[in-house]
Amino acid sequence: MTTFTLSKAVKVLRNPGLFVNLCREKMSTLAYHFGKEGFAFYPGSIKLYINTTCNCTCNFCDVGKKNEESMFFQQVKNSNSGDISDELIGKIITEFSYKPVINISGLEPLLHKDWFNILKRLKNNGFILNLVTNGTLLVDAADKLMSLNINGISVSLDGTEEVHDSIRGKGVYKKAIDGLFALRMAKKKYKAKTNIKVNCCVTNENYSTLEKFAVRMFEQNLSEKISFTYLYFVTPEEAKIHNKYFINIGKATATNYNQRYSEIDTHEVWKQIQNLKANFKGRIGVVNKKINSEQKLSDYYHSPEINVGAQKCLIPWKRITVLSDGKCIIHNRCFDYETGNLNKQSFKGIWNGERFRYFRKQLKANKIFPVCKRCCAIVN
């Protein structure tokens, strides 16, 4: 048994809820292979968007770039154009009474005027909670977050101060670093078991400074773990191919794409990450686990028409994404396909409803669609 497996086993033993959701993951695979007519067991996790606003201008994100033509922009900046309602949170608590993992996102979730009470309600009702944040509001939020003892907080940081601010906006780095300090102090104060990690997206602007950045984070004891993510995107070419053959299922657009990704020196990226793994054993991870060789990494950024990941997508059998207006979609980088709305329908009616089952059948028949090649479902 490997160290990773032992670590995962200990984590599961400490939290029986994780064991239940691990079982759901396995059941999802069985439903994919042996299920009929697109039916699926209930998902092990929910991605929940609680608002539609962000205070950063990330230049690898269509929202940050105000690319309103992008499907990603249109989905997350939805018709609600605001915060999730108390009523919808109440319905989620009722409808998902079997307690899947809830991954709280936003755009920036801490901008929701009532984020604390949302997390408190979900935590008090027995949900496993993880939060993704850009870190800019953590100084004021740290004590409240740690008093809840949620399961995980992932803070987005993409490099040293100059690099990070060039990507996300001036002054963002200092706010996030101050927030990480505040989290560390609050965790000690409340004796919380919340896992705190930093997530770093590898871009054409930061690829040469990854090692320097990670060493600094660990030297200052700001993060227990650093995960690197190779950016998820859809190229204009793949969107065009998709729309030629699959427009009847849903329209696709180029998403979070920049031609300058081809400038990334993937040899340098691979070398730095291998050095970090050797020097900080167990504390460095790569989210995109299927990109497990230097050649695959090169293909990922330089030849986006090549599929370097899985040959099938299980997301519609494993997870559901709920937007702040109640709309349910497959995934936030998927093409335009709504499966239902929790404000108008039951979760049961949506999850194995006609539209969700139709999507599953079409996806299984085609393995993956052209726009899937750089999606987390394929490369993670």
C-alpha cells in the first residue's frame, strides 16, 4: 500500500462520511457501465455556486476578461445575477438529505452577503463542506470559517507577488497572504481540523517561478499542501468541431482560452514540479493526475487537439453543478445544456429526469465530445 493510499485511508477512517461518498464514486462507475436508459445513482458531490460576482480580474478566466460570448461566462453569470436565496439553500438541505459532499464556489463565494449562515446551515445539517476562495476576504472571514470547522479551504495563489498580481489584479497577493496568516492563527485558536491548501494554476505568466513560489509558501508555513492545476480550456477549433456535429445537444464556445498557452515551457514546468515533489514529499500535488508524463504535459498545452486523458467522462453519473439561480448544469465548463432548475423541480426529478438521462446516453455513445479534451473530468 502506498503512502498516498495510507493517507487516504486514515482520512476516510476519521470521517465516515468520506467512506460513504467513496462508495458512491464506485457505484457511479457501475451505473455508467451497466446502467440502462441513462439512469444513475445519486451523486457523491455537488458543486454549488452561491453567487455570481468576483473581485478579481484573472486574465485566464472569461469572467475576469469580461468575455460575455463564452459559455463559462454565460453559465456562472446567470439570470439571477446575484446571491443564492435562503429558500434555495433550505431546499438543497431537504432535497440532498443523503448528505453528499458540497463544494462551495462562487465566483468569489465570500462576497455573498450571508455566506457564513449558508455554511453554518449546511454544516449543522451534516454536510461535508469544501470552500474555494481567492483569499482576498479571508482576514475578516478567518475566525468565522474556523469556528465552523469545515472540511477544506482551497486558496487560489498563482505565484510571487508580482506574478500573482499581474494575473489576478493589483494588491490581490497581499490580501491573500494576509488571509492565509489569519487562517493559520484562527485554526490554532479554534483547534479546527480544516485542511488548508493553496492551489496554483499553471499559466504562460507564472510557469518559470513555480518552484520559487512553492518554497516560499512552505518556508512561511502558509499552506499544508500546494496543488498545481494545468488550466482547463476549450479552443475555438474544438468548439467549432463540436458545433458542427453536436449543436443539437448544446452549443459550445471557446472557453478560458489564450493562444499564449503555447508559450509555456512544459519541460521547465515538469522539472520544477518533480523537484518540489522530491523535496516536499506528500505536500505537493497535481490536480490533473492523468497528465503523468512530460510528453503528455507538452501535448496538453502545445497540441490541444490531442486527448491526453481518459476516453470517457463520468461527471454526469457522479456530480451535479447547481448555480445560484437554481439552474442545474452538467459542469461549469461544459457546453450549453440545462438539466433542470431546483427552484421549480425536485432533485430526484432532475437527476434521473428525461434531460439528464438523454445527456448521459448521448455522452456514453460518443465517449467524449470534442470540447471535453481539456476538462477536469478527462484529465483529473
